[in-house]
Amino acid sequence: MSTLTPTAPRQETPSMPVTVRIPSPLRPLTGGASSVACGAGTVREVIDQLEAAHPGFQERIMKDGALRRFVNVFVAGQDVRFAEGIDTVVADGQEVTILPAVAGG
């Protein structure tokens, strides 16, 4: 006869939101907020969440399914253009920074 030892219930680890830093030119779309919380996923999924919560956001930073040429996105300080692009994974608690390129002399 075998005895089973009861196991403790699994503890769900609460997920930490992703913080998206919003540049000044895009803040009117977020009601003036300099940062917005989103769920983890890929950069594409984060942008989809931003679009759902703040209509018009996606068209300002993407064109034809890709980031606009003069928009830079960083995940945890790494430029996504040197990673997996908009398919770069954004883990719980990471920071996403959206930066429009600055030109001038």
C-alpha cells in the first residue's frame, strides 16, 4: 500500500508589467502619460496592446507591418533592429523605450 504525500498548491508567480516609455511627440495619444504599462509578449504584441488602449498609436510608429524608418525601439536597452525586430521577446518587468530618431546639424 502506498501513501501519497499531499503537495502544496502551486503558487502563481504574479507577472510584472512591461513599462513602455513614451516619447513627447506621442504623449498626446496616451493622454500625456510618459509611460504605459503593458503585458509581456513580443514588441509586436506590446504595440498591439498600445493600439488597443490608445487608438492611432500603431500608425505613428509602424508602416506596412514594420517599424517606421525613423523610429527606434529598445527592449532592456537593446535596439530591436539588432535583435529579432518587432518579434523581439519582451519579458515580464522589462522596459521598452520608443525613441524617434533625431536629425539635425
